Amino acid sequence: MAVQMKLDTEATEVTVFRDGARVVRRGRVSLEAGTRTVVLAGLPASVDPESVRVVVRGTGIALRDVEVHSDFRAEPLRVDSAQLQADVDRCREAVRALEDEDTAQQARLDFFGHLSQAAATSFARAVSFSRADHGEFTRMADELADGTGAVLARRREIAGRKLTAERELEAAEKRLSSAEAGPPRLSEVVEVRATLEVESEQVDAVLEVSYHVHSASWRPLYDLRLEGERLAVSYLAEVTQHSGEDWPAVELTLSTTRRGRHTSVPELRPWFIGRPLPVPSRPSPQFMRKSALSVAPAGAGLAAAPGSPASFEADLTEEAAPLVTRAEESGAALVYRVPVPMSVPSDGAPRKTTVARFEVDAALDHLTIPKLAPEAYLRATVTNTSPVLLLPGPASVFHDTEYVGPTELGTVASGEEFELHLGVDDRIRVERVLRRRSTAKAIIGGTRSVEVAYEITVENHRDRPVRLTVRDQIPTSRDGDIKVKLRETSPKADEQDELGQLTWKLVLAPGEKSAIRLAFTVEHPANVVLGGL
């Protein structure tokens, strides 16, 4: 029969994915010859049993079997009870402070009483000997009355605060009493049992267990700062987890791996249509699990039983060298090694770290769509020349020292181009005016013609030349009897698509003003009411 022993492990590596995390824990153990079962207990309930993997390192030792079990244990120390006790102590201290404050005010009130008696006797003698008049006596009485009134008002205010504090103390004591009287809280834990075959008399070994938890993730955040025609990118990562175990300051790796909609590459199946077929009745499902264990040769990895799902292997080689602090490929994904060990408690609160910082060139230009808004928007066209894959996430945009606002960055691979919008530039003036709209009175062949003309004016008030893209449009007809004809574009549009969108690309010198003229006609049957124009 195998001898059991417990092994304490500590987390040494954590790889965080977009939808989970892989944790690696290690522990050292000294074993005697024979069959030994090492129990690695206290793993969080969020562990995916199918992902558990055990590695043993040592000479003259082989891994025979691995089992994964769930268990429940009473928490030895309830954090909420400690917090409730702290609340009670705080409330008691608040009540004592108010009592001391009231005592101080009572002392002032007693002093005013003694002072008023002494002053009454003294003033009575002074008045009788004509050394004081009644006005001085009245002023003294008013001062004593004001002081006494202020003290009494202060005591009433303290009494109200004390009543509130006493109620809070009573409620905190009830919460603490209820928590201490309740049944002990049970928490689910996972333990891994590794059965080892030790050939030597005394073997020092290292056991490593790795597993996947779903209650963890990271998301990218960006700070994008444009200075001149250079864009400084700060690529941040926000890590959160509530797996049930705290991650100490260990080696942290961020991976871009994510699961697709299917666990394997999907395949198309035949798409049949026809008359609906009757649904055959199905027998009641039978839930059965059959335990089995495949025994492998000594020193080889053994498959665990379905009842205790896990995979494991024996590895007597040294651990591979760690990744350097830069982006590297790992299969179809990239991994980023955080240069400084980082702790992430299991409280769900976000922890931030820097993934990368780099600068890229930015080509600046302006875009205006005066039909929608008489404004010119500054934008930057950027090529990601870094080796880093930019994942979708929120970004804060800065132009020099000014905060422009938030935006969303999409997936940008290395070498890919993306646009960054930097807000309205009020130094580029834009105006769109309707110059002509007329309907021909004469009807030729039962057809009526409507002529429309616009003028767009743009002016550069910056101290340097700007590249400006102007977009406008003419209507598009979906009726064969209604025809739209472009009569004039001055200057000629650089681009025109099938939906009537026109694009002009201008270069304006400092102080330069330019005009674009656009005219079109719409011909339609006279008996048709034209809509949308």
C-alpha cells in the first residue's frame, strides 16, 4: 500500500489568457524507496480537472498515477468575521469619543455656572459702591448667557451624533453575533494525488502541477500620444482574476491565445431541405462511467482514469530557459513576458502592467464631410512597425499635452495600418452653401427637371500646409424613371463611387482658401412626387 504524504506548493508561474489562466505550482519533497502517494492539496475549486498536468523531476523516480478529487473544508479563519469585529471596535471607539467630547462641554458649562455666581456677587458690591453701572452688569450677563447657550447647543448636537453611533454599534454587534453563531462556512477545494515509484533509498524530487482556471482574464489598454508626426504608444494590460487563490509576485506571462467558437476547425455539412420528418422518440439516457487505467512502461507518461481526469508525464530534464522580455510567438499566438514579478490577488480588482512602449511615424491629414458637419477632423494614419500584436481595446488619445478623448482600437497586426482620429481642428474653416435649386416649368415629354447646386468653401488658418480630404455626394436613384446627372464638379472630383459619393483631395497652403462647386439635375416623370431630395 502506498504511503501518503502532503506537499506544500507555491505558485511560480502564471500565464494569463483572454479567457482564463494557466497556473504552475512547484514543491520539493524527499522520498524513500517504495510506492509513495504525494497529495497536493488546497487548489482552488475553479480548477478545470481536465487541464491538470503533473511533472516530476528527479533521478530514480517514476510517475505511476494521478488522481484529481474535489473536497470541502471549513474555513479556519473567516475574513468577514474579522471585518465585522473591526466594525464593532470602530463603532465603540466613536461612541467613547463622543462621550469624552460631551464631558468636556459639561466642564465648560460648570465653569460658566461658577463664573456667573461669582460675577453676580462681585457686580452687586460694585453697584452698591457706585464702582459699576447697570450697563456693565447687563453686558456681563449677556456674555455668560451666550456662552451657556452655545455649550448647550453643542451638547445637543453631540447627543444626536452619539445616538446615531450607538445605533450603528448595536447593528454591528448583531451582525457579528449572527456571523459567529452561524454554521462554519465550507469551501470547495481540489487536491491532486500523484503516485510515485521510488527506486533509490532516498530521493529528492521536484513536483510541478499545472492547471487551467476560467475565472481570470486580461484586456489591453492603450495610451496614444501624438507629438508632431510621431505617435507614442503605451500598451498596457489590465489583469483580473477571482479564481479563489491569490497569485503572489511571480513570473507573469500574457498570451493572446483565445478560444474560437468551435473547439476544432468547423466543417460544412450537407444542407438538406424538404418535407419535415417526424422526430423519433429517444430512450432515456443512461449515465454510466467506466473506470480504466492504462499502465505505461516505467518512466513514461500514464493516462489517468476517466474518473480522475488528468494528464501527466515524467520529465528528468532541466526546465527550458525562460522567455526574454519581448513579444514571442507561441503557436498561433503571441506571448508577452512581464519583466517584473507581479502579484494579483483573487479579489477581482484590476491590476495594470506595461506590455510595451514604442513610437511609430504618423501621416497627418484632415477630413471633412460638410453635408453632415461644417468641421474638419484631424486624423493620423499609422503603420504598426513594432513586433507587437495590438488587440482590440479602449485607448486614451492625447495630442501633445491635450487630452482628445477615448476611442476603440481594433486588432492591428505588425505591419498593418490603422487610422486614429484626433478631434476637430477649428483652424480649418468649412462652409457648405446651397447656391441654386430650381425646377423647370416646361415639361418636355412629360418629364420635369430639378437642378441643385452647392458650394463648399474650405480655408486653412494653420501656420503650415495641410492635406484635406473633402467628401460629399449626389443622390442615387433606385427607380429607372428617375435619373440623376452630375452636371458640374469644380475642381473635378478625385474619386466617385457607384453610390454617388465624391471625394476631393486638396493641399492648402497657410492662409489659402479654396472653393468646390457641385451641381446635379434630377429628371423625373411630372406625375411622380419626388421624395428624398
